[in-house]
Amino acid sequence: MSEALPFDEYLELPNWRARTVDIEAYKRFWRTTVEDFVGFWEKEARNLEWFRPWDRVLESGEHPFVFKWFVGGLLNISYLCLDRHAKSWRRNKVAYIWEGEPVDGDGRPLSTRKYTYYELYREVNRLAHVFLSLGLRKGDRAAIYLPMIPELPITMLALARIGVIFTVVFSGFSAENLAIRVNDLGAKVLVTADGFYRRGRLINLKEVVDKAVESTDVEKVVVVKRAGNEVSMKEGRDFWLHDLLRTVPENVSVEPEPLDSTHPLYVLYTSGTTGKPKGIIHDTGGYAVLLNSTMKWVFDIRDDDVYFCTADIGWVTGHSYIVFGPLMAGATIVMYEGTPDYPTVERWWQIIERNGVTIFYTTPTAVRMLMRFGNEPVQKHNRSTLRIIHSVGEPINPAAWKWLFEVVGERRCPVGSTWWMTETGGILISHLPGLMLTPLKPGTNGLPLPGIDAEVVDEKGVVAAPGQRGYLVIRKPWPGMLGPPTGMWKEPERYRQVYWEKVNGVFFTGDYAVKDVDGYIWVAGRADEVLKVAGHRIGTYELESVLVSHAAVSEAAVVGVPDEIKGETPVAFVVLKSGYQGGNETAEQLIKYVRETYGAIATPSSILFVSKLPKTRSGKIMRRVLRAVATGGSLGDLTTLEDEAAVDEVKESYEQLLKEVRRGR
Ligand code: WTA
């Protein structure tokens, strides 16, 4: 664990002197907010505009551990994101600055678009009108499979406006992954695009949709023209968005549906340890409150800020902190279609310079990748506007943190690592430049947010001693948590088991963490069979299912191995069916198969062919053995046998497997 930065040095940063406090002062304040967390969140909720105030702040739902926030309250998040600003002086303020990936001969973006709050409001109204005319009504479901283009937030806001529950599927996912989500949610309408650009390549998205939709009940597909690539349109099912919009009056207005605070805003699917992806439900009221408060505390968002979050809206970070959070805050948001290294590794720094970005929210994987190219590509571009930097998605190693602090932020900007997950809806542990800033330490997540009772505990829920590794749990409900009616879409029992059973009665995050003597939390990574590959959450079980669906594969087990850039990459152990041969060619075929069947983000870094998988007598795969073999590392301490196997057994299968894998190479 790293040392705190010398606080004195930190206090020399003139912009932040007024906001800095010592750790104890923050903790004293924090304790009062957690003791009366209901009263505290009620106060925060008053910062939003409600159509009708709530009757009760917090109530238990019909299923165990499904909580209802701000019961009786009515609101609409699209109203909070748009109408409120469109009626104010912000009406002509720029909401989105969008930049497409392709560039001209001078390296300048070929296409950029800007939307003021009023323009965004108009576009959303027109699209909401289109959705109504397609027959969508409050409580119906729709799926969105769009790249990083302005139509993506516009679609989310239009659906939210009329109370249609939506799911966004990351545009890098395969047809299979798209179909699983569309079917689970029961989506009637799918919104997509013809294609888009990624690292200079044109991706034909519609082709994937055509394949996926066959195995779903989708009735209508709305297609945005982005890339102009050739696509096939099925009569009666597929509609170009520009054709649908042509008939809509320019000034049409669709009243925002007054929705219950507990009305599901969206379902976002995320990987777990077993089974199909989990449909995480977020409500409307609690979610809006958490985002509104975190935009202030974590990002210190102000009206003259230019805010740039590099995530993809297909993941939760984009939902909360490219769309709903910053729009509610009335921010100017930079949105970029492509990758940070196209056409060169200067792309993000150019975007920051061109737009005068003040707040930069990014990921450790990207930072580690960009660091390899040295300081020059960064220093060539003016970053003097930057004032706050945060990262998210995986632990940030101290070297990457220091590079952000010293090189990117020129020792002027607080740099944080905001901890949260799809399930939490918004940031729960972070430095808080917008509220009270405690000393920075390279690599830590910092202290829990006000009202958030995050702790590090053992299996029994006993608080771990400082420096001791334990599980990260949240001991009190928070607004933004998994929402009614069932927490997990259609699976209330699975919701209870996954999150509330492991450590009795408190919310189990699935992460390992350590708390230091100052109470700072350092999340170390997942404690379950979930991988974080370049910050993307991937279930080993899902990859194993993909592999065994291949004709040549009899059994498969996937483990994560450390990777310098991506944090972690998947390595697959594969037992072939008789009659099939291992070797490079088969390995390449399987890798291609995974890319096509799951998506490129899950590409295994290697495939190791073995004659059998190491298992305990009860049939459990000994993942520790696999991990040791895959990394060339040792078995580690065998006295804590996570695999419930005898020590000799573990050693023996390790030796055996190692021999086999070496022979295979
Ligand atoms: C990990 C992403 C360390 C963690 C918002 C969590 C982090 C999982 C951090 C959720 C961080 C996220 N430091 N680890 N700052 N942020 N994680 O659902 O393991 O894609 O459980 O949400 O990412 O991933 P998800």
C-alpha cells in the first residue's frame, strides 16, 4: 500500500485549499450522515424537482431486500435532464459536444455535432413521439443497441420520458449476447444503427441485429443512419429513423410521464459467477438522487465546466455519468465515438485541448496503454483547463495514478479512483473534491460517500482490522441500489442469494478490499469468478458456456491472469472431444469463435489444451491450480483451501497439468 502524498505539498494547490479537510473532520461528518441515513438522503432528494413529493423516504418492497425509495413521489428523469434546463437560462447552453472517430488529412475530426439543451429537448420530444406512434407505452420494454453517437442518449431520454423500460446493449457484443438480453427483458422494439467506426474500421451493426432478431419477439427495428454502409431492411419490421422523423411536426411536445419514484428506469445486464447475465434494475427516484448528489460531491460540477467521460454508454458508467448524471447537472458533456489511439495516441489530449475540458473521467486500462507512449503525446497539448481527474472500473495501480497526477494533471488536479458497480447505480466510495477533499493517496478509492455505510468485513460480517483483506459490503440501503419490483429482472430469489446471503443481511459487493489505518478503502479486485478485462466485466462461466458450445470442445474452464495493460485477461483450459486435435490452428479457431459468439472484449489471451480438468472429489474445478499453471506461478498458501481439496491432490494435479501444458507448447 502506498503512502499518503505529503499533505503539505497538496495544500499548496491554491484552487483546492478551501475544500481540503483532515481525515477526522470528514469522518465526523460522515458518521452523522450514516447514523441518520434516511434523513440525510431525504435532504438530498429535496434538491431535485418532483412532480409530487414522496410520502415515505424508505420502505421494504414485496421481496426480501428490495427497497423502495421515496415512495409516493412522482418524477421523470427526462424532465430533470431537459425540460428544467430548457426553461432556464441554460436553454442555449451546449449539452453535448460529439466527435466522430474518422479524421481528415490534418487529423481533425471529419464530423462533430453540438446540441444545446433546447435542441436536445426538441430531439427527445420528437423521438418520444415516434416511439408512441410505434405503439410503445409506459411499462413496455425496448432494447438499444447503438454505438457512441448522440442518438444513443437521445433514445434513452425519449424512452424514459414515456416510461418505457429500456436496456442498452454494448455495441461490441455479439448477436447471441444481444438476443439473450432482448429476450430476457421481452423487448418489442429495438433501436440500432447501420454501422459505426472503431479504430478506423467500419463495423456493420445492422448485420449483427439481423442475426439476433430472428430468435426474439422484436416487432420493430428502428435504424439510425450513421455510417451509410449497405444494410438490408426488412419490410414492415425495419424503419429508418430519419423516415419516421420526417412525419413528426418540428415543435411536437410529448409531456413527460409522471412516474412513480419506484418505476424501473432501465435494466442493465451484467456478468455474475454463474448462469446468464443478471438484469440489474434501477428505479427512477433513488437513482436520480444518487446521481445528482455524486455529480456535485465527486465531480464538483459547475456551470462553466466541460466534462469528458471516456466510457462507453453501453456500460453503467456511461448510463450514469455520460447521460443522466451530467445532464441533470446541466453540464456541457464531451462525447467521443472511437478509441483513444485512433489515428494516434494523442486523440484524447486533442479532445481535451480542443474543447477546454475541465473534468476528465477515465479508466486505468486506457491510462496504462497511453503511458507506454511516454509524456510527449500528452505534453504537446494544452491541458491547463483540467481541474479534476477520476478513474473507474478496476483498481488503479500507483504508477498509473502518478502519471495522471503528475503528467496529465500537472500536479494541479485531484486524481481519484471512484469505486462503484452496475448494481450500485452510482459512485459510493471516492475522493470528494466538490464537498470536502481529504489527502490523496496513489491507488486508493478513499472514504465512503456521505450516507454510504461501506465496510470491509469477514464472512461473518465482523469488521476486518486495518490492513487485513476482507469483503467489501454496504451495510445500509442507499438510493440508486437495485430497484423494485425484484432487484434483478424477474429473479428476486437470485437477487437475494447473490447479494444478501454471503455475508448475512448486508449487501455483498463481490469485491475484496482492505481498509488502511485512516479508514481509506482499497478495493483489490473481484472475490468471485468474474473477470475484469480492460475494465469490462465478464463472467468466466459465460465464456466456458461459449467454448463448450463449439463442436470440438468437451469441457472448458476459464481463469483470469494478470495483464500489464488490461489488468486481467482470460486464459482458457480446454478438453477436446475425441477425434479433435489441439495445436495452434484449433486454438485460433476457438479464439475466433469466442470473438464471434461473445464479443471481442472476451478474446482469450491463450487456449491451453489438457486431457482433463483438475477437479475435487465433489466435482468442483480447482481454479487455484489452473491459475497457477496459467501464470507459471506457484500454488501459494495451501492451508486455506478455497477448493476444498486435499493438499496432495492439489499438488498432484498441478504437476500433472503443468507437464501437459508444457508438452502442448
Ligand atoms: C471494479 C463499473 C477498484 C470492482 C462502474 C467492481 C473497481 C466492478 C473500481 C464493477 C475502482 C470498479 N477501483 N475496482 N475505482 N471501480 N471496480 O459493474 O471489482 O462494470 O465490483 O461497474 O469493477 O464493475 P461494473
